[in-house]
Amino acid sequence: MPADVSSELFSTAWQLDRARARSRLVARRPADRLFLRAAADRLVPDGLMGDVTRRLVCDLLPEIECGVLPTWLRPQLQTLAREVFGAEELAQMTDVWQQVQNVDDDDTTTMLMLARRWLDLHQQPGDIATAAGGDPHMGSAMVAEILARIAGDAITQAKVEGLRLTRHQVLADNQAADARDHVHNTECGAGTFGPGRRVQVGFRPPTDDERRLRALVVRRLQRAQYRAPHRTGARVGYPTGRARGNALMQRAAQRAQNVTVTALPWTSQRWQIPPKPPIRAGLVIDLSGSMTNWLPAAGVAIWTLASAVDALGGLAAAAGFAGQVYPLLRPSSQPARVPDLTQRGGSDGCADAIAAVSAGAGLLQPGATALIVLTDGYLPEPDWPAIDRQVQYLYRHKVVVVWALTAARDSRTAVPANTVVLENVAPNAFPLIVADALAAQLTNAGDRPH
């Protein structure tokens, strides 16, 4: 501290310069505004709390003016300060701290001059008890309450920022999980539908009723896949109606300069047929002993869906699980006969079957994609986390998963989140349920980004 500067003058200059420093810090690093507001109740040491006037004018109002503290404080604090100092002196103080904002970092002379002017205005303040309603402690309580409110608002906003960071972390975790699941699903698909694996099921020719059911499914999917033609405008260089004047002038200028003419003054209306969304479907069948009565209907559903999807240029795959994964329909096959499914044994292997069908049918690729799982729901509890992870992986990629239960759900039933759950599904209704799920995806495929 210079020898000719009193401690009071130096302290005043220090307090005024603090608002200027915080203002420039916020200008350079806006994110620090939250931390400064969160510490608003600690801007001045506790020893100064009794001097409400100095705390009010030297700390809060200057920092509101320079943008560190929220502006909603200004009317309340200015009213209190105006009653203490008077409107004219408050205006002069406001002029001082606005000049402080323009002082250079190393301009000590100007800062001390402004601090001396500040002290001259601050020599005879009004009675703070009058402004505080007669209670000398009320002004201090008011300021403390305002500071606590500032800190609370800033902490709340900081929590919002924290939630935003949490969402970024969730996104990063999902991306890492997607990379891991993609590798696992690719391996399961190659192991299930690879050249070395044979489809170990019998086949029979379809009946007339099953052929009519296939025709019904084909018509239903065709209606859902249809997209109406619509008119669209295309810019052309030959006359097709009213021309755009600016484009005509641009074309004339390009011709005069002997450059390539790029201006297209006319608009041609053309009919455009939207592309049909591709169909990709997967079926996962529980082949455990408790599903014996359901397996004939499951075989009909596999043939019906695969044959209809193949007729419309799509891709379908099916697999069963019973202790391990069994290929029931290869993605590249053209189904001509109905698979005759038989029960195999245990109930584990559902997660690997979902992974294999997801990779085999290409469910993550653009188009109308659906996975249908037929089970009684009584799956080994240790397999539930892996099943849920596979379902959430598909859900994040906009693949609808239909969880068809042969009975009512209870506490022992495995039902992953984010699935379309159907209970007490009748065997003869299962093929149409599969077709309806895929038709709904076809209807919504045009509106879903990939």
C-alpha cells in the first residue's frame, strides 16, 4: 500500500476494483457467473455484516450493474439505498462505479481517485434504521436474505448444468454400450446363421388356410408400405410458366460474360413417388418344454411372416432358444415350406437369440424394423439383465420389440422395459399379431429419422 494512502481509502479502492475484476472474469468465462452467484453470501467477510450501508452499496449494487449478480435485485436494493443516501447521491455513486468498469488493470491513480470520490459521497449516510423500518437489524437481515436467495438460485442453476452433464455422460455410456453390443451381436449372428450351422427342424408344405393367411398378411403389409405420390417443384432452365425475374437477370448476365449459365428461372411441377421403406423383421421363439402347445402356431407365424416379407423385398430371420440358440430361418432363405418346431429343453439363451436375430435380419439398418419374442415369460432370473440390455440396445436404435406372452404376467415373468407387452396371446392370433406389429412400423417408418 502506498505511504500517502490511508487504509480506509485503500480498502474502498480494493472493494470497488473487486466488482470490476469479477465483471471482466464473467466476460471472459461466462460459466464462472454461476460460481460467483453461488458464493454471493460470502462476498464480504462476516465482520462487515453489521455495516449494512457499506455492504449494500460497495458490494451488491456495483456487481448488479456489471452483470455478475441477477438484475431482479436492482429495484429492491435501489429503493433501500435511495432512502439511505437520497436519489442524487445514489446517482453519483452509480456514475462512480460505472467509471470503475473502464479503468485499466494497472491504472492505480485513477482507481484511487474514484475511491476518494466514493468516500466523499459516503461520509454522511442516512440512518439505516429509517430505511429498514426502524429496526437497525432489519437491513442486515434483508441483505442476508437476498444473498441467500442469490446463492440458492445459482445452486439450482448449477444443478441444471449438472443434469446436462449427466445427459452427456449417459450418451457417452450408451455409445460405449452400443459398440460393445454390436460386436457381441455380430458374433452371435455369425455363430447362429453362419455356414457351419444347419437348420435342424423338419418342414411341411403349407395348407390352403395358411396360404390364405399369407395372402392376408401380404396385403396388410402392402397397404402399410404404400406411399402416395406427391407433386414437387424442380428448378429448370426452359420455360414452364411464370419465370422468376432475378433468375432471368442472372441468366442474362452470365450469358453476357460468356460463363456457364447456372441460373434456372422456371419451376417445373413433377409427380414424385416416395421410395417404399424396406422391411426387416425378426422372430425369437421359446422352445422350452412349457411351449409345446404353442410351437405349431409359431412355425406358421415364421413361414407366414418370412414369405410375406420376402415377397415385398424385405429380410426376415428367426431363431429359437432352449439352453442354446437354434437357427429356425436363415436371413437369405426363400421360405417355401412351414417349419415344424419341436421343444428342445431349457429356457435359457433368450438374450443370445435376440442378439443373433438382430444381427441376422439387420434390424439396426434403416426401414421398418420389428422384433417379436414369443415366450411364456418364465425365463431364468440370471438371464434377465442380459435380455434387458439387448432390448434397450434395440430400443435406442428405434426398433420396436413386441413381447408376446402366452399367459398373464406375474412376479415371476421376465418383461423387459420399453417393449410392447401382449398377454394371453391365442395361438391362432399370433401370426396376425406379428403382421400388425410390422405394419405399424411400416406406417411410421417414413416419419422416423435414421
